[in-house]
Amino acid sequence: MEAKDILIKLLHLELITNASKLNFITEHPSEQINDEFLTDAISVLNELSIRTDEHSKKQLIAICALLWTYRKQEWDGLKNYLILFLSRAGFGPSSIMIDNDYSFADKQFSFGESLLNQFAVTVAQVKNEIKVGDSIFLLSDFQKEIWESIENNSLIGISAPTSAGKSFLILLKAIDLIKKKSGVVVYVVPTLSLVSQVTSDFRKLLDEFELSDYSIETTYNNLSATQSTIYILTQEKAIAAFSQTEKPFENIRLLVIDEIQNVEKVADSDDQRSKVLYDLMIELRNSSQIDHIIISGPRIIKIDELGSNVFGITSEKKETDASPVLNLTYSISKKKTDYYFNVYSDLLENNLQVKITNNESIQGYGKVQYNDDYLDYLGNFLQSLGKDESTLIFSPTSTTCNKMATHIAKNMEDKDEQYLNGLASFISATVHPKFTMVETVQKGVAYHHGKLPFHVRILVEDGIRQKNIKTIICTTTLLQGVNLPVQNIIIRNPNLFIAKKETSAKLSNYEIANLRGRAGRLLKDFVGRTYILDELSFQEPSSKQLELFKDTSKELLVGYGKKYQEHKENIKKDLASNIGSNSENQDYSFLTTYLRQTVLKYGLFSQVYLGRVGIVLSDSEMNTIFESLSKLEITKSICSKNRYWDPIDLNKLYQRRAIFNLPTSPAEFRLSYQLKDILSIFRNEFPIYYDKYFGVPDVPGKDILLQKCILAENWLKEKTLAEIFSDRFYDSSEKIDDTISFVQNKISYGLPLLLKPLYDIKEPDSMFTRFIELGAYKPLTRKLIELSIPRETAIFLNNNFEFKNIDNKQELTSQLREIRDKLSYWYKVQLSTI
């Protein structure tokens, strides 16, 4: 038998087994793997294990994973064969998942009496062992290639499936580099959840390697910056460092830009986060001496060219399609009145399918509403998967997340587990008893979206990793690299909406591929399964069936050149006429801002720096900008600190500064009314910036702006969420969710950005915007939050414990570690970064 024949038989067994388990068919799978088939499979695996092409490696992983899943009890020796084949093929870490008795301490497999096999495996794996300090780590072939490439190149682009193990490898290499030569590490990630995860992972490694002289920072402070620092920052936090000093990260030992695919929409006028990430990389190129740069993302075509275009140096590329775990995609399709259950794999020429005989079990096919019939069907689907499996369900919106979680939990058996009950009680006490998750998490069901308080998000992610939370409903927040061990992913359709509108969006094929890659994780689960409940919704008129659910890649073309050429004449007019941002030029005004800010910063050298982002200006065009900027009254320094404000608009703000009365202390009288007065002026005179950063509408008969200012006052005065939500207005989870979202997006993030230029002009030494950003004004609370401790927990610690010498970070950290043992489990989890 050939590899494809072995694979088809195994996948057919997998298909029938799952169809039966899900009650789609009444008969139980009759076919089994017999001894003759096993002998053929082992022979094929032996041959595949010595091949070096990617297709053979993917076949080997698939056959090993399925053989191991459907093995007979009496096949005791199968483990030894699979460990040998996987090790020989360069998948040493995958082989560990087969050996339940593997010794991580001794790095030894449990071969029993088979010394010959043990020797063969050792020989196969020794080539992929690396040493960091006194510790030895086993890598896959791909991980070893990355390791050596980082060592030998200044810039490397890594393109690989989400389960390839690249994140751990990068962390380990960072430790290796700073052990050999001290220096700053800058690790840029897109979300706070990833900041927390990477910080926790780095903390464990620093402790393991006894690098006590290194500190981890999740925000930049020019006054305390040292060369023994690991910065783990979102792109917004990282670029904010350039408002404190021109060269915040001068000598970088390692720069990591994770999830580089987020830079794709840099030229879109309404995608601010892409611009921030791109601008950050350009700033680092222009201002920093960097030993090693890593850009990383799933399945990026020509990632080396992307790196070279951004950083201006030669780039090495390391890419693979071969995942160390097997990802399978199932779908439900319909032909006339019949339903079919399909399995897709890149290794198959055609998908395999079985006719569903229990048609009544299918509900909501071809529809988009999340009604009770569909949710009952989803709940039954979940129950059929098994109680011991962890499942992630994709939801189009946060509201639907909550609805799905409530319905699924309601129909589940009571668990009465200490962990889940304790977590529910903690969330109830720190948020509100009517917060939806208080009810759902008691059944092991949680959700993950942008309206979760940070401390709840950390606890949910911990519950998933501990496998106490088995069902998680999420929006796109989990597309951004958070590593959570789930065996199954359920996607109904690619919609990011319930009721379709002109602006409604769908997940792209690339995003769907990344979401599917979340099922199965290296060293966790050998097989990950994605279930598509409505295949028809994924089909485009021009697509062929075989193109469905392929592992899509993408090429990223970044820069401002194309957008500039598209709007060049309008931009030239605005530059000559001293026009800032307004409602008529929103599609390109970010470029006029970028041009003016760049010329202010680099002066006569601006053409060189603009050329690096694809914009070519003539001398006469440069002179037009110089002439305009020469008339500014506002200082260059203030403009540089507010890079996404147009200098023309900043100048207008400077000229109007006298009409603003700025609070500088949380204790000021009628603070919320002062904020309202300031924001009312912004709304009238700077509407573009007001709508961009705060955007509370003027509603006749309702003083909504004052209500939001009162909320902002309570937030910065360190009122806990539980205290804020104790108001009788918060009588539903929907109101609580909306307020959390507003606090996180508009008060903590948007409001400081709106007010910052005004404070830079009138009160440059004031910390007031920082108080708003953190939701804290007391020095200790702020310092705790800057250590990545969630705000609610920081307030709790400040209110319940005494700390000494809080300006000494090392002493403060030491005190926190002593206190940690006295805290409940829920607080300890939130201090994992300490």
C-alpha cells in the first residue's frame, strides 16, 4: 500500500467514527485497523520518515496521529515505532505526545526493555537538541532551522502554521541571546491577552535561568529604562515610547514583531492599528541599533521581502506548511434534500463524505439567526463531542457570544465543581452578580471577547489551560495568537454579523485558516478538529469545492506609496492651503499628517525617510511643506509627542488653549463637569478627533456626555468595577458589557489620546491623562498596574496590604511574591507575571 491509500483508509475510519459519535448516522463503524494494515502502515511510515519534502512530512504526521488515535490495546510496541519515525523525521516534540510516561526532567522516553529503539531515537533526536545554559531542549527540524537562522542573520521572517511551536522557540532564543550578551529585548504583540501570556512565559524562563538582573516591562518609562529589560508591548504602547524620547530603544539585542499580518491594512484610512504597527517598525529602523529582528506570522508569502522592505536590510526566510499536529476540517453540506458529513485535508485529492441519515438532527442550515432551535442543535452537538474534550465556538458578535454561552450552559448538567464555583463567586464579587459569565462558568462554559474586564480574561484563559473550562465561545479576539489548548473548533459560518448591512464583513479565507489552526497544539493534542456547520456559507460563486478549507496563505504589500499616488493632487492642495483633517479628506488626511510630522522631525533629510515608506517628493513639494510648517506657533516637540494629530490642527489647538480649563488632580471640585466642558469644545471645534477618540453623540434631552464624564471620574478615582456597577442602573448584563467596552475603548484608550496634546501644551508635567489611562491615581496602584497586574487586583492589593519602598521595583516585586502565598487562587493567577 502507498501512503495515500493508508491515509484514505484512516481518514475514512475517522470520518465514520465522528459521524457516529455525533449521531449523524445510526450504524457504528464496522471497519477497524487490522494487523496486516498496521504492518503496511509501519512500512510506509518507515519510508516517509527518511524523506525530506514537506508533503511526505505532512503525510507522516497524519498517519502517526490517526494510527495512535485508533490503535488497539494489544499493540504495545506501536508507541516505540511512532516515536522513532517522528524523531527521525524531525518531529521530536510531537513524539512526546505519544509517550504518557515521558520524563521531562531527564528528557527520556519510556522504552521499557527496547535499548536498540532507545538508541535509534537518541541518535535521531540529538541533531535537534540545543543547549541554553545548562538545560537541553529538544526541537523539531523547523524549530532548529529557526534557531540557527536567528543566530546567523540580522533579520529573519518566520511563516508557519499556528501550531508549529515558533512562539516558545523565540522566547527561548531571546533568553539564549541575553545570556551571551546583555541587551534590551523588545517583543511587540497585538493584544493585552498576548502581553499577559508572553510576560508570564518570560517570567518562568527568567526564573528558570536565574536571570534576576533582568526586569520585564509592559510599558515604557524613560526615567527607569535600563539595558537589562525585556519590553513586552502592544504596538500602541511601543510607539508611545517615542513621545518620551527620540530614541527610546537605542541598543536592542532582539526585536520581535509577532502577528505581522496585522500590518496588512496600513493604507486603509480607518485602520489605525495597522498604521501604528507599521510606523513603529519604521521608527525602530530609523532610530535603533538592533542585533536581531524576527517578524513572525502564520502563512505569510514572501515574508523575507516584507522584512527587507520595512527594515531595509537583507532578510532570511524560514517557512513551513508541515504542522507538528494534525488539523482536520469537517463540514456539513446539503445536496437537494440530503445532508452530508465531509472531511477535508490538504493531503486528499477529494474530500471524503458520508450521508447523514439522521436529518432531524440538523437545524439552522443556510440561515444566520441564533434562535433556540439552532442553539439546541449546537448544545447537542457539543454533548456528542464528549465531556473530556475542550471546544472553542466562533461567534460573530459579543452579544451573540453571551447568548450562546447562556443557552448552552442552561442545558448542561450541574457540575458543582469547586474550581468553577469559586471562579463564579470571584467574578460575581469583582464585577456584578448579573454578569452573564457568573452563571455560565459554573457549567464550565465561558466566552472571550473585547467586552471582558482584563482580570476576567486572564482567569478565563487560565480556566481553559487548566481544562476546567471546556467550552469557550469567542469572537475574533482569539485570532490574535493566544495559545489555548482546545481539541475542537466549531464555526457556523464566516459572518461577522447577524443582520446583514452594506458594511457587514466576513472572515477571510486566511482568517478562517488561522482560526482552524487553533485546534490541536504542540505537546498538548496530536489531533485538532474543526467543524463547519454550514459549508454553503463558505462557498463563493467562483470557487471550486476542492478550494474550500485549504490552508490559505497571503502576501503582504505594505507602505504608503500607492495610497499617496492615488490622492497625490488632493494632498498637494491640502499641504499648500494649510488644511488639516476634516470631514472631506478623511480618506487620505492621515498621509498629510504623516508628511508634515516626518518633515518636522527629519527636516532636510525627510525625503530619505519618506522614501522608505514609498513616498517620493520633489524639492518643490518639500519646500511647500517647509514653508507651511515655518508658520507654526506650536513647538516641534509637542507635535512629535502627538504623531497622529496633524501639526496644522495642533497649531489651532495651541492658539485656542486659553479657552480650556484643565483639571490636574482627581480631587478637584466638579471634575466630571470640567471634563464635559473640555470635551464639548473638542466636539465643536475638533470634531474629527473627538469622533475618532471618544465619539459620544449629542442627544437632545439626555446629557449622555456628562454621564460618560462621571464614569471617567469614577474610573480614574480608583472606584472598582464592582463599585461602579453597584448603581441600580446596571440591572442587566448587556448594560454591564457595554460599559466595560466603553471604559476600555473610549475612556482608558481614546480619552487620553484626545486630551494629551492639550495637556502637553498647558500642563506638560501633569499625570492626569495617565490617571485616566490606567484608571488609577495612587502611586502604588499605578506601579502595580505597570507590572501587568490587572487594575481591579491592583486596587485590591493597595487597599489590603502595606508596601514599603515602592519606587524600588525589585523590592516591590519581592514583597508581591511574599504576599502571593497569602492570596486566593484567583489573585495568584493574576500575579503570574511577577
